[in-house]
Amino acid sequence: MDLRVGEHPILGDMSRGRWVTIYVDGSPIPAQEGEPVAAALYAVGIRTTRLSRHLGEPRGPFCMIGRCTECAMTVDGKPNIRTCLLPVREGMRVETPKGVGS
Amino acid sequence: MSLKRTAAELVVVGAGPAGLCAALEAARADVKVVVIDENHLSGGQLFKQIHRFFGSQHHGAGKRGFEIGEELTEQCRKAGVEIRLSSTVLGFFPGSELMVDGPDGVYLVEPEAAVIATGANERSLAFPGWTLPGVMGAGAAQTLVNVHGVLPGKQVFMAGSGNVGLIVAYQLLQAGAEVVGIADIADRIGGYGVHAERVRREGVPVFLRHRLVAAEGKEGVQAVLLEDMDVKGRVKRFKADSLCLALGLTPMAELAAMRGCGMAYQPDLGGFLPWHDQDMRTDQEGVYVAGDAAGVEEASVAMEEGRMAGISVALDMGAINQRQAGRHRADILRRLKGLRGGPYGQHKLEAKRGIFCQ
């Protein structure tokens, strides 16, 4: 799935930076340097950013401005990082937290 | 643990239209201003607005929202305002200390004055399936598509026909998504006719008097269910991979409450907000409020309220005199009156009067 807009009728080319690779639960995905990690995941159709604490239900980005914390993931070993605010850097390792990030 | 502690003349929390305008007015009066915002871009929610604003020249009519945000940021920088981005204000304590989590760690700031211009949160609604990936705020979808260039889905359903719902639906179409429909429980479309016309011209169906029943799907949204309010039990099912909620905004005024500002509940302005007067002073000395945090209206109003707050700060600090303040004040009040002139604005004005008079 590719959800990138690419060429926008008003905003023009929506490329946001150099193409790099980041790893989501060990699998490589393409991402643009500087865009939020949550946007890079969404662009390739990864909408689940965590599993709920008790029932293990999928949760995904809800506010995209750092309020709701549904997109909090483990990044380079650090838990509870709001991926909608965190800019992509080459080689980042993003893990889907299962239950409470620790 | 002892944290680094710094002093400041004026701290503005929030680099949106209200905060930037407050900073600009105060800086023009030679007040030293620090603006703090948790985003990595300045401009607040202006940076996701790609439609042209209407209104007067003074509020950037004809320009797109993000252009207004860039201009205000540039003007602030020229006026000597320091804008600290990627910095979250964690707390505002009764001794007037702000705790900030910045790129280099957590620190305290003790300002002589503070303007709370933190904006608003999107309202949500709980219904079966609302936690599924693919259900998100309309503002979230707008950020995703207009700032990051990523669609929330290929087939999007919009709940809510206010201006945000209509504008975001149109912007999703512009970016190449299909908008399956727009639903509202009300009898009439909530937003301006000009925005409604745009989506209707594109053939997007609007379902009025329809209730959002559920979102269905396994790993994410696959369908949206509506109930026709006139035919009880008639549920319509729409195939969609994303559901946006445009259900209004609520002031984000927790910092004011934490600081000890008296709070009021005003449903027409979005919920709880700090008491304030026409000059944007709260009931706590040295604490001011502006923009959506002082009651949800629109960006042009936020800019005027921000200017007013900046002028009140400058006056209270002795950086300008009564006569200088009075001139600016009269201009701002005149423009605010104009902005709150229409039937929509009138409603807001009444609600605001209820706040001012107490």
C-alpha cells in the first residue's frame, strides 16, 4: 500500500527529504528523512502503532500532534516515544510495544 | 534533583496565530519575548491550512494559512523574538514557574509575564470501533495529508459537517483520496455554504440527520455504519478504510488551570476556559490568555486576541503608556467586532460577553 500524495495540486512536490531506510519490528521500510516516524509507517500502510494493554487490540495514530499518545512506540530501545512528533533518521529501529512500554 | 532555572520577561506558550501575534506586539514594545512550542515547526495549526483565508487584508485574506504562519514567524524573528521549538511546557506552577522539556533536557523558566496561547484539542466520540487504526481526528488527517503528504486512507468517511469537516474533506479530495460521504446528526450543514458547495460539486454525498453507529474492521477500519434518524433501525453500511472525526474543538487550557486561573465552562466556546477580560488578562496577575485557549473561534480572531494580549503585557510592564495602548486597543476591538459580526460570530460574541462580564 502506498498512501503518499507525491505531487499535490496546490503544494506541488510533497517529498520531504532524502530517502532512507528504517526498521519496523525488524523489517525495513522506506522513509523520508525528517518526516515523523508515524507518517512514514502510515505511508506504507502500517497503521497499528501499539497493542492495547489488556486485550491486545490494535491502536493507531489518532491526533498526529502529540496529544493522544496512541502512536507511542519503542524507538532505538527507548520506550513510549510519540512517533507522530519524532523525525525520521536513517537506520532507526522502531518496535511495536505490546502492553505497557518498559 | 535541581533543574536549571532561567529568568525571562515574557514567555508565550504556543507558536500559533495567537501566540505569534502576542509575541510580536510585545516585542515591538521592546519586551524580551521567548515563545515555546512543542512542535518542530512554528505557526501552530496554520501550517496545515492550505485553503485561502477570507476576511480582511489585516488577517491575511487571500493568503493560505501556512503562508500566514510563515510570515508571522518571520516578523517575530525580525522583531527579536526567540522561538524555542520541540519544547513542551510540562507545568505552570502557582509561583509562576514554567517547567519545559526541551531538546537539551528539562528546565525551569520564571517569567515576569506569561501568555497562554496553547490552542485547542479536537473533540472525540466513543462508539463501537472508535479505537480502530484508521479512525482519527479530522485535524489529524489534515496534518497527515497537508504537512506530511500522506493520505489517511484511499476511501475516507467524514463525521461532522462543520467547517473543519468540510474543508478537510475537500483537501482530501484535492490530495487524491475518495471521500465516501460526510455525515452529521444535525438537520443542516454546520459549516459555511462556500465550503459545502465545494464538496457537493465534487459529488460527495452529505447525510444529514444520520447518527454514527460504528466503525468495523479487524486490523483497521473497513466499514462505517450510520443510522438514519428518521427511520429508526435503518442502518447504512459504507465501505471505507478511514474515518475522520470533525466534532469540534475544546480549549487546551490546562496550564491556566494549573497556574490557578479561575475557569469557566462555556459550551459555545468549546468547554472549560480561563476567565479573562477584553484585554486578555486572566484573574491571575501576569497571566494572559489568547486564541482558542480562551474560547474556540477562528484563526483571525486568535490573531487579534494575541495582539491584544501582547499590548496588555507591554502596558502592564510599563513598556508602553496608556495612550499608546489605547490606540492599538481601539483598532483591535473594532476589528474583532467585525470578525464577530456574522450570525456565526454573533453567537460567539454573546458567549464571550458572558465571560468578560464576570
